[in-house]
Amino acid sequence: MQTDVLIVGAGPVGLTLAIALGQHGVRATLVEQKAAPQFLPKMERCNARTMEIFRRMGLAEKVRAAGLDASVPMDVYIVLAMNEPPLLHLPYPSVAESREEIRQCHDGTMPLEPYQLVSQYTLEPLLKAEAESLPSITVRYACEFLSLEQDEAGVTATIRSAGGATEELRAAYLVGCDGGGSAVRRQLGIRLRGEGDILRLRQALYCCDRLFDMVPIGDGPGKGRHYHVADDKATFLIMQDSTRHWTLHATVERDADMAAQFEKTVAVPVDYDMLYVGEWKQNLLLADHYQRGRVLLAGDAVHLVIPTGGLGMNSGVGDAIDLAWKLAATLAGWAGPNLLASYEAERRQVGDRNVGASRYASLGRRKWRAQYRPDIRDDTPAGRAARESLVRVADVEQRKSNEMIGAELGYRYVASPIVWEEPGGPEHLFREYQPTTWPGARLPHVWLDDGTALHDRIGGGYTLLKLGGTEADASGLAKAFAELGAPFSVLTIDDERPREVYGHDLILTRPDLHVVWRGNRPPDDPRHVAAVVTGHRHWAE
Ligand SMILES: Cc1cc2nc3c(=O)[nH]c(=O)nc-3n(C[C@H](O)[C@H](O)[C@H](O)COP(=O)(O)OP(=O)(O)OC[C@H]3O[C@@H](n4cnc5c(N)ncnc54)[C@H](O)[C@@H]3O)c2cc1C
């Protein structure tokens, strides 16, 4: 085998997977068709869960240092133009303000890390450098995946490097992180289902040194993240992480129209350079499968959402982190067959829910935009009525895009083959997050009495949390995991708060901090529990 895992595609998902595998000591090669990361606008917001994941990977502070300053607010505005009073102002806290809220929150309802605004063109080079620094990871740009064949023992991929020469690479597993047009997915004959090509928009990237400092312009809106223009072109101005770069989306006819659209939106003369214009399509699509044999798929290769709600890359980072420890465990030899198979069972349901959340948010945006009338600017009863009606609808509907805490933190792996199932469980809500330790859920964040986070005390294997002063004997579980060769440790926490929030004396978590079992006394059959959560047996067997 030339490598253990061959990753196709160095977008944010492939790069995150490479780093996570490298941190597990897995040998992996990442191939990317582009010669280098590109300065093209795409995502700009890592959500709170992604930042928690980056914290566990030791990346959160680096990402914050490269991203938007912590003091800048995330306010969202609906405007007629940037120099006129906003029609609607939805205030959202800066990272610094969010951190303070989180510091004071002790009931498990908030994430350990706030979101971070960081443009994809800033994040990708950072992740690339990180992947390249890991001894077991090989990163090859200007290297295109062409085809694959798989057999019982591995996958052989044909790739073409910059000079045009083709070569074969043999790996135990291949992961397609090659985006919406995924050649890997097409080779496997896996279909995307749902709604494709819903709307086409143009997107442009501008460098405008003075705009951020000029805001507010006259009595226009204040500093913020998003400025939606109430027009019939779906115009939408977004501040990027440097505050010197801005993107604008609009349904205009021609690339050249994007200059006039920017000027119309800003509404006062400014010097700027239009660095890029391109067309993109809105899709709501989900792949039928995430795995076939030794080939797996992650990120946009298996789910395409409308960026409304910011669940694109963020869902893909969740895929990468779920897959990394399962591949590492399988290659290390202690995983049962259900462990890797659980990747599709767990992550496809999240992909499905996030496509639904994105649909819900984008329908909200469509609803308020449908209130636009050509006379919306007029100082007439009809003009005033149009403005009032748009604001009334937008005040409800626009929030759907910006308040998705349930989709971000509240996902729970239902009926996973590697979770000790408790039938029932709380409903998934896109807009609300209720902390829970129901098996399959992310362990809620709680502060310990000394001000440190419980999450930070949990290591990289399976961890039994002993809470509330329980005297329960953990030796049965310790022995059962040891027999399987799986990493296991016990963490005793006497502070009262974790016991209150988690609701049980004993919580068993896995490497990605999802709960796999809970109880108030040790399991009757610890061997059975250990065998299920490591993928050797089904809980109902
Ligand atoms: C306008 C816009 C705004 C967005 N905003 C957000 C946001 O705020 N938050 C969010 O979470 N998401 C957002 N998204 C979505 C986000 O950009 C994508 O979900 C994310 O880029 C997906 O990452 P990925 O790594 O799966 O795929 P990609 O980023 O598409 O990366 C795939 C990589 O694979 C490479 N590749 C493809 N084929 C091959 C091949 N044959 N051989 C080798 N390499 C190959 C490509 O060159 C590419 O580098 C936005 C998207 C758009 C368009």
C-alpha cells in the first residue's frame, strides 16, 4: 500500500480530514487538481460547532487570528442602499460579546466556542499549511483524480499530475472530498437527489479599502456582516474577514453589471477593484449513499445546500471529523465492521436534516423578498405600505437564516449502529438547542468550578465520565475495552454542575465527544456495551 487513505480534493473538508487523520498518526495522501488554493469567494462563517471541532484539533486560535477581528459585530441589515436608514436591523453579537455570554452560561445551552467569520480563501491556505506540517500527510496540488478501481484489499486510483503524466496510487481507503461535481461520486454511480439549479446568481469580489471605515454612511446602517438590498435582483452585500474585501450576489444579466450593482448598493463614490465575477447555482441535494466498499464521500460531494444558514462547509467539517477517528480506528485494528459503516448512517441523516434546514431558511428569505414592490422607495401611501409589509415579513423570515443554533449543535445520531440506543429522544429543532446527553448527541459544554471546560479534559479515546460523586465501579468497562484493544479512560468530576446538566452519574463518550451510553450504575453487560460502541456488535443482538 502506498498510503492508507487517499483523499481527493483539498477544499476545507478534504483539508480538515487530512489534518485529523495526521493527528491520529494515519498515513494519508491528499490530491488536489488546482495548482494552489485560490482567492475566490465562497464560505465565510465557521459555525460554533466547527469552532469547537477546531479547538479540539488545536486550530481554533489560529483560525481566529487569521479571521475577522473579535470586536466586529455580526449585525444583519435590510436596506434600500448603504447610505439610507435601514429598513430592518437584526443585531448579532461579535465574537468578543459571544465569548462573554458563553463565559457566564452554566446551563449547557451554549457552545464552548462562538462562531468565527473567516473567508474560505483565508481558511484553505491555513489548513493546507497545517496539513503539510504533519509527518504522516502528503499534500499534492496540481494532481487530478481520474478514476478508481477497488477490490477486497484496497483502492487503486489513477491520477494525473501537472506535466500530464498519469500514475496509479494504491490506498487502503479513498475519500472523495471533491465538491459538488465529485468525480469520485460519479464513478461510484451514486446519485444526488433533491432540487438542483433552483436559482442562478452572480457573485463578485471587490477590494474596497475605505468602505468599512465609512460605515455608517450618512444615516445608513451601521457596521455589520450582511446587507440585503430590498430589490428585485436578490442583491446581497457581505463583508469578508479583512473588512477590505466585500462580496455581492445578485441576479443580474451580465458579469459587467456587477460593477453597477455594487455602486448602486454602496450609493456613494468609492474607489474599488472588482477582483472576480462568477455565476453560481443554488442547489438542495443529497447523495443516496456516502460509502461504497472502501470508498467514502464527504462534504459537498454528498450534500449541496443553499449557503443561507451557513450549513455547507460546516456540515462537511462534521463529516470529516466523524470519518477521521473511524478510519483511524479501523486501520489501527480495534474497530469492528460497524464502526466505519456507521459513517453513512450517522452523517447522511445530518446531511438530510441540514438540507431541510437550508430549505427552511431560504424559503424564509424568498418570502420576504416576495414583498418587494417597484414603488418601495416612493414617499406615497403605497410605497410606505410596501416597506412596512416587507419589514414585517422579514423580521420573522430573515431570522431563519441567522439563528440556526439547533441545526448547528443539536444534531443527534439516531439509530446509529454504534450508539447504545435509547428509544425516543428529543426532537431535532433547527432554531432551538436544548442540551441533552441522549445517546447519539454531542456532549453539551459545561464549565468546571475552576473555570476550565469539561470538553478540554476529555482525551482522544472513549471516556467514562463519573459525575456527582458516584462510587460506581468502572473496572468492567475498562476490562471490556482493553480486551478489544480500544482506548478507554475514566474521568471523575466531582463538581455539581456537570451532573445537573447531564442528568446521569455515568456518561460514556467517544473520541468526537458524542455520547454513546449513559446510566446511573455500570452497565449489566459491559462487554456488550463496549462491543457495540466499537462496532463489533449491534445493541439489539
Ligand atoms: C456563495 C457561497 C457562500 C457560502 N457560504 C458558506 C458559509 O458561510 N458557511 C458554510 O459552511 N458554507 C458556505 N458555502 C458552502 C461552502 O463553500 C462549501 O460547502 C464548501 O466549499 C464545501 O467544501 P468541500 O471541501 O466539500 O468542497 P469544495 O470546497 O468544492 O472543494 C473540493 C475540492 O476538490 C477539488 N477537486 C474536484 N475534483 C477533483 C479531481 N478530480 N481531482 C482532484 N481534486 C479535485 C476542487 O478543485 C476543490 O478544491 C458557501 C458557498 C457559496 C457558493
